[in-house]
Amino acid sequence: MSDTSAPPSPPRRPPEQRNGCVTALMIVAGVILLLPGLCALIFVFAGVAKTASDDLQFVAACLLVACFGVAVIWWAIRRPGS
């Protein structure tokens, strides 16, 4: 026979709603973080950073910041909610 004495499952909470202002600020911050990477690419293609290790380390650091900017934009768009 079926057991009817099982407690009912707890009610589910509604999903949290995203704040549009926070999402917009995160996207703007991500775009700002993309700018050093853009400058680094311009320096590399212009030939300013040829072989000096200091220049290449600076370019690598700028590209790393740009990757962080891409991650912030991706997280702002893909985070759960709404």
C-alpha cells in the first residue's frame, strides 16, 4: 500500500531576480578592463614591443587584465537569475 504519512516537500523559493543596474555596471567594468588588452595588441602589432622582456611582460600583464574583463562580462551575462 502507499504511505500517505510522508511529510509534504517544502515549498520552493522563487528564483532570485537579477538587478539590471548591477549587470550593466559589471558589463561597463568589463569593457574598461578590455582597454589595456586592446592597447597591448596595438603595441604588439605596431612593433613597439619587439624583444625587450620588460615590454613583453607588460603586454602579457595587459592581456591578462583583458582576459579578466572578458570573464567579468561573461559572468554578468550568464549568472543565474531573472
